[in-house]
Amino acid sequence: MGGSQVNKALLTQYSEARKGLEPVSAWAKLTGNSEVYQAFRGRRRVAIPDREAAELAAAAIAHARAAHGPGAVAAVAGSPLAELIGTVLHEPPIAGPRSAEWARAAYVVLWGAQDRRPGTPWVIAGRYKGQKVVAIGPHPARLSDETLVVRPGSDEALARAAGHVLLKEFFVDRPVFVDRPELSFLVRPGGGDLLGPAGRLSLYGEGEPAEVLVPHQGGVLRRGVPVIRVDGEPVTTVFDLMLAEYGVARDGLPGSWPAGYDDPREPYTPAWQEAVTGVAASRAVKLARELGVTAEKTGGQCAILPGRLEPGALRAVLALLRLTGGGWALPPAPRVLAVPGPLGQLAIPGLAGPGHAGFRSEVELLIGPGDDCDLTPPPAALVARALAELNHQAVESV
């Protein structure tokens, strides 16, 4: 019998669709009414033979790849089907605006190597409205006005340099984006939990100067922040700590600071990132200024489509969006997604919890060990064998 289990409602619908149809055609028919079985996710599952489970998984994978491209099937690292599927997500998918948001953004950045095919019609629709598209990654990209080719693994340095320029020119030199409540919370200079809102972005001009140690590449940077005392302990704001981290100098604060954008020694200046990424310092400055000016004129209509990015790079890119008020513009969710554990334990924001039902509904088959998934992972060898038999049927069903 094997140890495979499947959502009972899904099995009932698939068995009904399978009458008179090959597996891929049956799955194609089933997904036309997928909201019926998706409404029963997290409810009763029943045991089925491993071979039947492998056939179902293979039918879903073959159809998704043929109908939506290879990126429509993905696995979170750690899933037993990850090697078979090939497209491995090293971080869980993120919930956010879908591809249609591209057309409404004034400035779009395609950042990182893309696993999935971009929603080309949305990009074209945005271009008709005067949208600018910038691609950042290891290779030039189509459909972009400009491409910044970075060395593999160096995306974080470019994002940090852009943040350095944004913070200096749009916050310190000219306070454009003053309404950033998430940056106005008090925090201890050494980091830790947020202590409550300060009511303003910065304590500069009222607090006493204090040195902080900012972690950087296994060492520390000595920088300074303004602090006040709360219950006898020094505290600063998230914004002040961010300025110290990004190396944006202000008079009277201790520490080692960049002499300007052309200082190659101190992180995270445009000149410093040039040696890391290979992107000219002037182009890093241009990217930051275009993001800032566009956000200022349009009320934050900037969007970033993240590709394969390391965790540090992803956090640095997200910081740019916090600064400009922009948002994610994500490609379609995978149609078939294999995960290594229960969704709640993985903390997948796009799939766990009732607040993201729209994102979950885009995933036609969730393969994982938890009761909140549609199907437990069948043995990879059986799925591979079933795929080999079904691949030629997928093209005929689309």
C-alpha cells in the first residue's frame, strides 16, 4: 500500500476526471474547477498506494510545466522531491502583489536570476504607460531598458550602496520620506526587540552621541548614533541605527565614516560596491536616485520582482522598498509546490494562514507531509518513472 496520503476531496475529483481520460488530461480538467477541492485543504486525508500517488503528482507536474513553463513547478529546499523537480527555492515563497502590479508601477526592477517566466504581457502593458524596467543579475535581460550585470553572489553589495544613496539624499540631505513609522521605533544600540515608537525618525540633535559596533563580514564597523536614556538604558531609533549600518555620516557622531560616494574603503559606498559587484559606482548612484525620484513623484509606485537572491541580498532589497514605499511585484505562484514540512512550521507567509487565501489558490497541488497539504510526497523514483510515461501527454492536453 505504501505511506502516501491524499486529500479525500481531491482524490474524489481526480478519480471522477480520470474516467475515460489519461492522467495529464484528467488533471487539466480538474484544475479548471480546483476551488472545489482547495476548499477542503487541511481536512481529511486518505491512504492510497504509492504508485497512484506518484501518478497524480506526475500528472500535475507534467501539466503545469507544459501549460505554464518549467518555473510553474517548484520545491522548497529539503523536500524529498526537490532534486526531481529541479527548481529549488532556498527560501519559502513570499506573498505579495502578483504580476498585474507591474503594469501599474512607474519603475520596475527585475532583481536576480529569474526562475520563472516573467508575465510578459504585464511588462509590455507597463511599457506603453512609460514604465522603466531595470534588470539586475548575472546576465543581460530582455524587455528591460537597462541591465546592471553583477558578479554572482554580490547583489547585497549593490542593494546596500543604493540604500546608502537613498538614505543620504532623500532622508538626511533632503527629508523627502518622513512618514516611515516602522523606522521610528526605539531599539537598544546593540539591537534586540523594539521598545516602542519614538514619535520621530531620528534622535539626532537631542540625544547624546554613542559608539556602536556594526557587524560586517565577520568583523565590526565602528559607527555612531544619537541615544537617549529610557529606564537608565541608552536607546536609539531603527532609522538612526540604519544610518550607522549604511555608513551615512552626520556631524558630531563618533566612528569611522566614508569620505563620500567615491570612498572605496568604507562600506557601503557606491565606490566600495564597484569593487565587489563590477557595477560602476555612477550606475549604482543612478539606480538609487531613479528609485527615490520616482517614489517621490508617484507616491511609491516602484516595484521589485525578486529572483534567486541570497538571504542577505533579499533583506537589503526589501530595505530599499521600505525606504521608498514601494512593493513587491511577484511572478505567479508555482502551480505545483513541494514543501519539506507542515506549512505552519515553515512559516510560509504566502501559504499559511487565512489572510493569503488568494496566493494559496494559485497553487494547484501542495505536496508535503503536513495535513494542510494535498498530497504526501510519494517516492521520488516512482514519480520520475510516472513522469517519463506522461510527459508526451502533457503537450496534447494544453
